[in-house]
Amino acid sequence: MSKTVNTNSSKLRSLISKNGTFAAPGVFSPSTALIAKEAGFECMYFSGAAFANLLGLPDLGVTALTEVTDAVNKIASKVDLPLIVDADTGFGEAVNVSRTVNELKKAGAAAIHIEDQVMPKRCGHLSGKEIVPPEEMVKKIIAAKQASRADLVVIARTDAAAVEGLDGAIKRSKLYIKAGADMIFPDALETKEEFLRFSKEVPVPLIANMTEFGKTPYFTVKQFSEMHYKFVLFPVTAFRAAMKAVENAFNEIAKKGTQKGILKKLMTRREFYELSDYYSYERLDKEIARKAKRLTSAN
């Protein structure tokens, strides 16, 4: 497993070293990860919000480490794109962060980010957030780096801009870099000027969050590239699209008693079979059956 983790981390570090900016779509299952790869993305993002919502839970950090590692393992074992994993506040204090890093390394993550919010954390684009003292976050970053042993890219997310202002977020980020953070993720910045100033003053690769219905304007990946951000996350876009499609499909059936009117909006059987590599499993089954038949008929 360590070889796979190192490979995933190396792929992500290779992207970091390249020119340009990379979009990281939010995936929440192996099937969505397969679609991301088919669409041509070079990395993916496992959103804590999308995963919690998938389980019917609010985005308040209430998922368990075991649930997250199990989901990450299923995705990383199926799709070989580097996966950036949202680890919320690290699932506890500094000693817990060490275990979080070790478990997510084994699960196949290429990177994790931990944030400086107080539990229960909130979506970064909601009001009323609270953040921990800088020393507490620094301890978590140190623990993450020591446990990583270069197998994971360690990303520090700061929600300080909404609480302490942009100056506070920049000050904290520089401290987090001294503690060992490989990248910084300033969440919920609100203007082009804020993004530009942050990238000018924080001297490591940066991540931007392009979520829907939040505080950040709808900048394109190209615009984020011009503002010097390395990765742009689209954390819950796929989940929201899927949920709206399910809602529409169920309402159609409830109203008309048939799905016939929305067939063109559905992925076909063949399309999903091709996505899930169904036909190779079918060929394997037939090959095994032929070999078994030859062996049994010879006796």
C-alpha cells in the first residue's frame, strides 16, 4: 500500500511543480471518480461536506475517521488520479491527527487538509465560524508532517479571514508554513483583491474553493490561475447535480407513474457498463468457465 500512496503523492507533487492551475472536482464514490477521470481531470477532491451529505448528515464534522478512510480507500483503489482529502479538523487533537494521517496514507490519499476551526466546524462559507488559537493548529500541522514522512502533501486550511480579517489569515498562514504545511487553503475569500493579496504574501502553493452559493464570486480556473492558485476545488458540484437529478426523476415518477419522459436525461445501461468495465468482467467469467470445462471434461 505504501507504494501506491507514494505514487499518488508523487503524482500530486508533480502537478504542483508544473505551470498552470488544476481543477479538482469533488468526488464522493468510485463511480463519480471514474467519471472525473473520463472527463480528463488530473486530480480529484474528496469533500467532507459532500460525503457527510451523502450519508444524510450535516457538514458539521460529525463523520467518523473510519467512515472517511473506508470511502477514500474505495475511491483510491479504483481510480489512480491523486486524491486530495478533506480531513476536517483532523478528527481530534494533535495525537489524533497523527492517526488520521496514518490511516489516510494507508487508504490511498495523496494529500489531506486540516482546518483551524473549532468543533463542531461549519461550512467555510457560512457565518458564525470560530477558530482555534494558532498554537493548537500549529500542533496539528507538526503532528501531520511527522506522521506523513513525505508520503502525503499536508495542506493547512484557514478560516481566519471571516473571523480575524485577511491580515489575520495571512499571519496565521505564515505561521502554518513554519510549522511545515506544504500548501495553504484560505477559505471563503470574497474578492479578487483578497485572492491577489493573499497569493502575493503567502509564499507556498495555494488552493481556492470554488463552491456554489458561497461567499466567493464565480471565478473561472483561468482567472484563479492569473491570481496564482495551484488547485481549484469544486467540492459539492457533482453531489448537488446528482441530488437535483434524483429529485427531478422521483418527482417525474410520482407525478406520471413512468420514467419514459426522462430517458434522455439518464445514463444508459451501456454507458454505465463501459464506465464500470463490465465487459472485461464478463470476458473473465467466460474465460474461467472455458478453462474449468476443459479441466473437468478431461477427467
